[in-house]
Amino acid sequence: NAKFTATEKLTVLFAAVAFYLVAVVLLIVVLVFVSMAICDVLSRYMPMYYVYLLLAAFYIVSLLIVYALRKVLFLNPIARFFSKLMLNPPKDNNEKL
């Protein structure tokens, strides 16, 4: 029974990691295309080097905000997921975690 429980928990863990990895890659692709569109629109109103500097400043500020909120955005949800996964035994064989 312990082997089945460990296998089930590892399967859920690896599925979650794979899902979030694919989601992050797709989000990066979307951000690249949105950034190109923003640069194209803003280049009509200001010089291109200002557009690039403005976009770089936006991403730096976004990075600083994510860094400041890293516990709330990353650490706490990951800890909650692991504790739910490892500490709560399944009630029956058909339960989804």
C-alpha cells in the first residue's frame, strides 16, 4: 500500500511540475509577442531606443515586484501543495488530489 501511495503522490507531483513548466514556456512566448506589439505601437510616437528603454524598465520593475512578493507568489503555494500532497492520505482509490 505504501508503494502505491508513494507512486500516486510522485505521479501527481511530476504532472504538476510538467504542467507548470509548459505553462511558463507558453507564457514566455506570449510575453515576447506582446512586447513586440507594444514596441511597434509605441515606436510610432517616440524614438525606438526610448521604446526599448521603457519596456526594459517595465520588466525590471515587474521583476522587482515579483522578487518582493516571492514568498506569497511561490514559497507559500509550493509549501501548501507539498503539505496537501504528502500529509493528507487519499480517502479512496478514485480520489483526485
